[in-house]
Amino acid sequence: MNAKKIALAVFAVGLSASAWAANRPAGYTTLCTEGKTCSVAAATNVAYGRADKFTFKVLTGSFVCGEVTFGAGTKVSGGTNECSVPSGSSSSSSSSSSSSTSSSSSSSGTGSSSSSSSSSSSSSSSSSSSSSSSSSSSSSTSSGGSGNVTVGAWPGCPAYANPSNTVPLTASITVPAGQTYDGGGQRFNLSDGGQGEGQPPVFLLEEGATLRNVVIGNLAADGVHCTGNCTVSNVWWEDIGEDAATAKGGPGTTMRVDCGGAFLGTDKTFQHNGRGTFHITRFVADNWKTKGGKFYRSCGDCTNNVGPRTVIIENSRIHNHQTIVGVNSSYSLGYPADKATLRNVYLLRWNGEIEVCSTYKGVEKGSGSSSNIGAEWNTPSCNVNYTDIYAVDKLGGTKKTGIAPGNGVDPSPVNRVQENWNY
């Protein structure tokens, strides 16, 4: 009797779990099921999956509901997958086989928080599962911005591609913990883009989240915020807003930025307000208009401003920044000093010296300014040697990149290369 009751209880739990897991996101209506051909009249954010696990993609016209459209590995096992659209969208479906083609090649888009999101133009696919968290509009418009991108991708990284579509947002997109948002190479705009403090991020990454294949346009607000461990891969900022990205994670967390680029910064490219590690690899940046600013800054005067913070920059090219990293070699509250490590970094600035690693005193917000101590080489806070840096001079030697000596000998031992740039 007890065994029979247990079996019935297990069966009931199974029914409850099955009923709880939805085959479409909240606010969406099923368009068609696996293997059938669906059609949407205009650029529409389509969800594919089941059991609260979805891949999202902005599509136009006819497409097959399946992996042929959304990418290999996006099918969720255990039942019939569905394609759904926001309620009220103009759409239709048919029972055609998977020989039909989708319009994703011309309108690939906002794949969000996916089991394995569709491949983008940069041949990168996502690999985690979740439901949608975007509060954005999915309409698409054309917008320029490619003229701002003056430096090509680091070797081995996907090249920048000027998006044909721009997604206008009305609020930040939150990528839930452990999930991946693949933007499919589209441009995203939110608001402002100036230096005003307190702007919202375009993307908010929760613990363990990944953001990839995104272009952030001139309405860049405060870029990307990372609240814990996170990964930012092949993201391009055409015109930096307040900052490109901010690391806010606690001790032991790492914000990883790999591939992509950032342009037209005024103050800081990357801001570090948390207490973990900021690891930047294979990245390019160019403040070609202002020819100044900082590439990375450990917060100088945050509320509860404590260290240590760690930054690692390797295999990157940074043009027209006055300071590459600014770290706090001491804190007013007595916390341990920050540490910066730079390896194989190419630098160009023909209108003044570059401080490769500049040290400051970190202070508590409201207790004065964070004072600049000066440039350093081979110190506990500045783990960088002259041989780690490549100074880029103009072809023919008519213009040279100046490197501030700091506490060391004249930095003539830095590696020097000659290249032709139109500055």
C-alpha cells in the first residue's frame, strides 16, 4: 500500500512539473511546432524551445521551426519544441517540411538566454539554457556607426560587421544568472550616450551570464554591467557612453572580456567598482576624437571603496588613450593595493605621452579626490615590463608614441614598431 501511494505521489509530482514548465515565454503565443514552416510579417522576436528553455531570434518572412533556423543544439529534448511570438504579432504557419529556408541570414538577431543560440555572423554560438528576460522592443531600423570603428579585430577574433538592423530598447536587457545572450551581430541602442552619471546599462549580466555577438550603438547609456562572474565576447562599442563596461562583482569574481572593440571614449573605457578581477584579452580600442581618457580605471572614490582589485590586459591594441590602466596602490580605508598585469599590448598616441600603469590613492566617496601618485613599472601594483609593451610609431618615423618613464629608467627599451595610421 505504501509503495502504491509513493508511486502515485511521484506520478503527481511529474504531472505538476510538466504543467509548470511552459512551451512558450510569458506573453507569447504559439505560432507553429517543430519541423513546420512559420511566417511573420515584420521583424519579430521569435522564441524556439520548450519547458521554459528558449532560443530567441529576430526573423522576417518564412522560416522553419527548428535547428535549421535557430542553430545546431538549440532543440530542447523531452518533447515537442514550439515557435512562438509576442501576443498580437502578425504571423501565420503551415505544415511544410524543413526544406524551407528562413530569413535569418538577413535579419539574424536578438537570440537571448538560449539552450544553444543560433550562430551569428561571427560564427559564435551560445551554450546555456534559460527563458527570456528582455524588456526591449524587437523592432529593427537601420542606423550607421561603422565609420567610428577605426581599428580591425585582434587576429583570430571575429571581424566587426556593420549591422543592417538596430534594435531600439526602452529598458536594460537583463541576462539571467548562468545564461547566454547572443545578439546575432545586431546593433542595440538604449539612451543618452553622454558622460552623465547614473545611467542604466544596455545589458545587465547576472552571476555567470555571457553576452556575445553584440554591437552597441551611439545611444550607449552605461554600456554593460556585470554583477558577478561573467563573460563578454565579441562585443563592439561604436561610441562609448558613460563607460563601455563596469565590473561590480565581489571578491573572487572575474569579468572576462574577449574580442571586440570600443571607440570614441571620453573618460573611461572599462570601470572597476567591485573587488574581483577584470580580465581583458584580444581587444582593440581607439579614442581617435579626444585622444585621451583611460582604458581601465579602478574606482577612485566609490562608496565603500575597498580593494584589492586585479586587472589583466593581454594581447590587445589600444590607440589614443592617455592612461592605459589606473589602479589604487593604496586605499584610505587601509585595504590591500590593486594589481595590474599587462602582456603583449600595442599602444599608439602621437599627441603626448602614455602612462601605461598609473597609480592612485583610493578614497571613500565624499572624502575628497583620488590623488594621482604617478606612473610605475615593475612594482607590486604595476606588473608590467618594458618588453611587454609595443609602441607604435608612424611609418617612416615622423610621429612617435611617447611612453611616460614613471619610476623606471627612460622607457626606450619598449618594443617599437612602425605602422601607417591616418592620425
